Amino acid sequence: MQVGFIGLGAMGLGMARNLAKAGLLAGVYNRTAAKAQALAAELAVVTAYADITKLAADMDVVLTCVSADSDVLAVVAAIAGTAKAGTVVVDMSTVSSGTAQQAAVLLRAKGVAFVDAPVSGGVEGANNGTLSIMIGGDADTLDKVRPVLEAMSSRIIHVGPTGSGQATKAVNQVMCAGINQAVTEALAFAAAQNLPMEKVIDAVAGGAAGNWFLDKRGKTMTSGAFAPGFKLALHHKDLKICQRMAENAQVAIPLSVMTITEYEQLMAAGHGDEDISALYRLKSGH
């Protein structure tokens, strides 16, 4: 099975390396060609493609991990032009359910199957091959690509038809906003009590309030380090998608709306490329 990967950003790079480690990766493409060339040189047996259409023509499975809805649709249109019937496209980007459904329709007309497969687990999960993958699409198609997905993940959940994976990722992003609000607020409160922060984090992490974000980001944020595991500007983009979905469903997501507003303050101050834990800057006044 020839597998190609499109989009070598912070998440895509780790995923591509794990595919190569499993002996599955045959080709890569990135909009900034130097990234694809560097990875191909590092992995030796992988081809860096200068054109999506050429990669798509050679592959049985094409994985995509790009930033925005418009990027996904542009990439899918390029793939549809040359992919052979029976190819499977797996989109691991975070976009709207509607975009996933549009992509599926476009590819189906060419005899190409589509699965929406957004991920959670941050850069650590991408690098370690421990991502959680949320699947929307046909069960038989998922079975075909399951060995590919297993090389990058520790959990694969088939939620339902096309778009269901993206809708589930939206749930994840809303929940992440609430957790970010709770953890950054609580730790800013702890700092205001002049408590020893590392000890407070260790104590709280072992109880009912313990969570992944506190464990992975608590000590870094309180020491003023905000290297991205998940870029704040990207979570802002995702939450705007969630906001539109919530409005369409007539459901209130006030914590997410507050997070959007606060992220915009941080982005205006030049912190958009930092980790989402940079929300601590606002809560702590730093």
C-alpha cells in the first residue's frame, strides 16, 4: 500500500515520521517545498513531491493535514484530478463538518473514498504516535486504512457517517477551551495566594481536578514558557468553527465565546503562535 502525506506542519511532521517508522510512507508534499525535501532526505526511502497531483496519482492512500477549510478543499480538488479510482483520502485537519461532506462528494464523483479523521493529543501525541483519532465515514473504508491510522495513534473511534469525526473534534475543542479557562484561572489564583506553584500543581494533579492539560502545561505556563503544543491562533480558528456550528444548532457555548475574545486580545499582543496555555498571561496579568 503506497501512502502519501500532505501537510508537514507541527502535527503532520510527527505523524509522517511515525508512518515512515512503520514502513508505510512513500511520498510527502508540503506547500513550503523545503520541508518536504528535508523530511525525504531524513527518511531516505520517501519521495518529496513538488506537486499534489503527481503524489495523488502514485498513492493508494493520501493523508492530509492542513490548516483551514479552504486549504482542505483546494487540496482535495487537486487530488481528485489525478487519483485513481479506489484511492482513499484521509483528512486529519480540523475543519467544519460541512467541509468534510463537500470533500467527500467531490472525491466520490471520481471513485475516490473519503474519511474525515481529525486528531487530538497535541504535538506530543503526533510525535509519540499516541493520537486519538475521531472518524467520520464508511466503516469498510476505515477498515482499509486502519493499519495506517494505527501507526499514528493509540485510539481510533469510528463515530458515524462523513462529518461525524469533525463534529466530534468540535466537541473536543469546546471542551479544551473550558479546561484552558479553568486551569489558567485556578493557577493564577494560586499564584495570587503566594503558594509554591510546583507543589500546588503536583497536589491538585493527583486529585479530582487532575487533567491532561494541567499535567502537560501547568508547570510550563507558570514558569512563563509557552512553546506551542497547540498554537493559540489555531484553537481560535477552531473555536470560530464551533461558534458557527453552535449558532446553527441554537446551542450556547459561552466559555468558548469568552475564549475566542480573550485569544483575540492575546493575538493582537503578538502571542498567536504561542501555546493555548498563554491564556495564563491574561489571568495572571503578565
